[in-house]
Amino acid sequence: MRLGSVVPEDYILGIPFATSPYPMWVYDRETRAFLEVNEAAVAAYGFSRAEFMKMTLLDIRPVEDIPEFLRQTDHPRPMGQSTAEKWRHKTKNGTVVPVFITSWELIYRGRPAELVLARWESAPLVRGASV
């Protein structure tokens, strides 16, 4: 993130982030707190950027999915890309949507983190954004 900026970074790990039509975020692997979100995530999930920055990954999960999510994410996995894991996410208005997750582990602002791209099974892409 640019110093003093409240806009997402253009690229993370060489991947278009700010302009991606897909919801993307970076989260802290230890606290599960959101560290960065793009505009597509804000539009798709209905939370403002400021709201996301006060949330953790548990806040976008249906309550009944949290135990399995914690079980699967409590242990480190090999570095690199993880593709096509299927989860369910919850939007601000409570709608539960199935998503396919692709993620990459990285160090972000000195923290162990993960860059996540969420593809909704039936969500429209953000118009005017580039992949």
C-alpha cells in the first residue's frame, strides 16, 4: 500500500490487484485479519473498505462453516499457489455464496500473509476492471 494512501495496491506478487474484476484480499495468516482488499471485494461483499479493515476472515463465513475453516487453516501449508478450494462466504446482507478460492502465501508488510482471489459461482465481474 502506498504511504498515506487508502487505495489498494495495483499489483501484488505481480498479479493485478486493484483493477482485478475478481474479489481479492490479503490477510494476516496469524490473526486472519484483512490487510488489504480490492474494489471488486467491496462491491461483491457489500462491506466498505474501512469495514473490511476491522474484520477477519471469520466475518465472511457462515457460522456453521467456521469450525471446518479453522481446522483446515490452523496448520501451515507448503508455500506457493493453492487453487480451486471451494468454500462458502457470507456477504454483508447475509447472503451465502459458494466461491472457488485461489491463494498465494507471501510476506506482506512484514507479516506472514496470503493473497486470495475469490471466484463466485454466479457473481458478475466488476465492469471496467482488468484481469
